[in-house]
Amino acid sequence: MTMRIRRDRSNLYFGKRSRHQRRLWLFWVWLLMMAGGIGVVWQLDTIQPQILAVVVGPPTATPNAVSLAQLAQNAYWEGDLDTSILYYAQASELEPENTRIQFEYVRNLIYGSYAGRGFTFRARDALQVAERTVRLMPNDAHAQAAYALALIENGRGDEAAAAALNAIQIAPNWAEPHAYLALAYYTQDRFRSAQEEAQVSVNLDPNSVDARRTLALSMAFTGGYDIAIRQYEAAISIHPRLDALYFELAPYYILLDNYDAAIQSYDRILSHDPRNVKAWTRKCETFFRQREDSLAQEACEQAVELDGTFPEAHKQLGMVRYTRRNYEGAIESFQTCIDLMEAQGWEMSDRLVECYYLHGLAYYTLGDCPKAMPLLQQALIIAPNGRTAEITLQGMEFCVEYDPGNFSSADVPTLVPPTAIPPEPIGIY
């Protein structure tokens, strides 16, 4: 008996359905889709968050102050002070009574103010933050320490000493207030007290960058450059990406005539930040001191190429060009320097005097005293006494002799006798 298989009734059916069955099936599919669509529109407000969650994921949580402060601290240890300041600013506003956040914010603003003369506004910002913090939390050591540091950087040493002593009274074993007291003592010409207090700070915390840096500065105040260098190197070993330490270290190598070590200090910055325009400018200055004018010009041109808005780079390039008797090029560099300082709102007392008196002397050398004299007059406003003023007055006298038709001895002021001013410590500007 032969068994027949009814393929038309098999479950494994791959044939076509009848036209009537297909139409009925499509109708029911369409009806279900329409019903679903109407339901979605009807409940859109209710289900929209769920849809968005599926499409774009869950909403991002707003960072709190502690999270922002941690991001800021990470950036600080990476040497990215701009980013660190940005995060600390946000954290500071979220928790103005968190004195640890405010203290670190002030520290970062102070270190950030060392990026160049155009960044001194950060020191003023630091003082505003510190003043607010100490008003809110007057009996807190971090508030008082931040206030002391900000006062020092704004030229108020006596008040800074009082704030540092307040912080020490609250937290006697914390290194940083002792470091700031040492800096305040220096502003009061109490050099030995500054050194003793800085040593106390290092003894309390040998791994404190501020303690090591302050001991270096306090020893350099009285000519202990070798000790200062060792303390800076110790600070750098703690924070190898804090550029301010290298900028402060290099001039002490120069004072010891170790120009190669100074150049290496700047190269150490450039090894992790090859676009650091200030480091290139300082290399240019150091080569210029050695009278390596060709290397100096290369470094300055690199600085200007990286950042054409850095006045110090144009000033130094102008000095190199002037020395190489490229007076037209020097005039161009000095004028750019002046234009940038004006555009950036520099106070006249903070301006780079070389961009004025050497600018004027370059015009005199080219026989253009009508352009030289106004620049020389402005230079005297910035530097009214000292060696720079003497050179400036000499240039004005040359113009009187060269162009008596336009100028007379009445146009040359009398130099005010300089008052005795103690030498300032080598900084990073």
C-alpha cells in the first residue's frame, strides 16, 4: 500500500496564500497599526520620557561640587591650570562654605596668575574668593590660609601675616599657613624670620609643594641660590608638571651663570607642553643673555608663531632684532607688543617698558624723532628712575640735538633721584 503525503496540508508550507486570504490578513495588520498609532498619540506626554530614555539614554546627572573639585584636582596634577580653574570655579559657586574647595581654588588662581603679566587678574579674582570665604567661615584654617595667600599676591603683606597667624593658631601642624607666613615676613623685610618659618613648613610636610617653594624663595632672598635650586628641584619631584616651578628655578641658574641648566628647565616644560609660548619666550631671553642671537631669534619666532597674542614674545623678538640692527623689524615687534598690551587692558605701570624706550630709540636711529619722542615720554611714565630712565633721557637728548627744529631742552624732563629700593626676588615674569 502506497502512502501519499498531502503537501497542501503540511505545516511546512512555503507556497502562496490565496488572494482573498492575503487581503484579509493585510487588513487586520493595518487595523492593529492604526490602533497602536492612535494610542501612542493619545499617551504621548506620558510615554515621551520613556521613549527619550530608549533613544538617547538616561539623563546625565549634574555634577556636584565634590565631583567638580576632583576633576579640578586631576587637571591640576596634569599641569592644566586653565581647566583646573574652570572646574574649581563651578565647584566654588555650588558650595561657597566648603573651605577646602575655596582654598584649592585660590591656590590654583594664584599659580595661574603666573602665566604672564596679562594674567594678573587671576590674583585679584583669588582675593575676591578668599574674602568671601573668610566672611562666611572666619574661624576656619583653610579660609584664613587662602586669605593670607591671596593678600600676599595682591601686595598686602601685613594683613597676610595676620591671616596666616590666624590659620596657624587654628591648625598649628598644617604646613601651608607657615609657608604663607614666611612669604608675608619677606614683604616686611624680615628675611631671617621668613627662612625659619619656611623651614618649619617643610619640616611639617616635606611633600608640600608650597612649603618647598617658599623655602627656595626665602633662601634666595639672601643669596642662597644653591639651596634654592635644591628646594625647587624637590618641589618639582613632587609636582613635575607645575610650570611655575621651572619658571622660578631657571633664573637662579642664570645667576650662577649656568645657562645650559636654565635652558634645560624650559625644555622640561616643553617636553610635556611643546606649545608653551612662555617657555619659548624664556628660552629666547636666555639665549639673548648669552648673545646667541641666532638661537634667540629662532626661539622668539617660534613663540610668536604659536601665540601671536603674547606681548612678552613680541617684546623679546623686538630686542633681538634691535640688537641685530634690524630696526624696522624691531619697530614692528615693539608696536605689536604695545597694541596687544592696550587691547588686553594692561595698566600703564605693568607694561613692558622695553616696548617703549627701545621702540623710540629705533625710530631715533632711523632719523624719525617725531615718532621717537612720544614713545620715550611714555617710557618715563612706566620707569621714572633707574638705569632705564637714564637711557630714555639720553635718547630724548639725542633727538633734541638731531632735530632742534621740533624739539628743545624743555622737552627733556629732569631725572628724579632714585630712592633706595631693596632688590626684588627673581620671579617668573
